[in-house]
Amino acid sequence: MERKHTGIAWDWPNPFIFETRVEPQHIDDFQHTNNVVYLTWMAKTAWEHSKALGLDFANYARLNRGMVVRRHELEYLAASREGETVLVGTWITGNDGRLRLRRRFQMVNGNTGETLLRGLTDFVCINVETGRATRMPPEFVSTYTITATVEGDA
């Protein structure tokens, strides 16, 4: 569900945006979104972006290659609550053309424009059948192009 969102102070231009809503099952005992939910939204956004670029799991299977998580980093800045809209922006900020890919994320409260979280995920290319790290196919190198320049990420 990607739409154009104006008036948001994104960290970098032109993010891929996934829009979601805080549902009752996302709420923890503190009456805000549980931290694990944010990680789930990062993973969902990365996958939706990959599919929008034309690399869905059918293509991963056909190529016998896939990108899997190596490391996450999340910085929680503000809480979100039930009923609020959350906009998850992502950018590809690193691709070494061999094994590694980095995505940056920014989550924004769609109701207030406040940044809720900044995060990153490092991915590594694997052979789907063996699960072992392997070189990216040319399709990954050409499709997962850098969409924002961040010093130290490329």
C-alpha cells in the first residue's frame, strides 16, 4: 500500500513507503506499540520494496539466491498507540555487488509527522538451497541499487 506522503520530514529523499496501522494486538502493557512490532514492520517494508522492484520469492527461487538478515539496529525515539497510522520509509544505502546489502528505515507517525524510529538492516546473499553465503547474481546487483547516499554504508 504505497502512496505519496507529503509534508513528512524524511531523512533522505524519495523513500519507498509502506503504510500500516497500529492494531490492538500490537499494544503492550505500557499501552504503546511493542518493540518487536517495529522490527516486523521493517521486515515487511523491505520485502514489499523488494517485490515492487520485481524480486519476489519466486524470483529468489528461480535464481536460487536470496537476501537474508545478518544484523538489525533500531533506535526507538517515540511511542505509537492503537489506531495511529505508521509510515515506514526505506532506502537502500549500501550494496557491495558481492554479498552485502544495507537498508535504512525511518518510521513516522502519519497522524503527527513525528519520527518514531530509525533503523538499519544488513543483509547477506545466500544460496537458497544450502543457506550458505554466496555472491549476488547480476539481477540483485542491478535491481538493489542505492537509493540514498549515507557515508559509510556503500
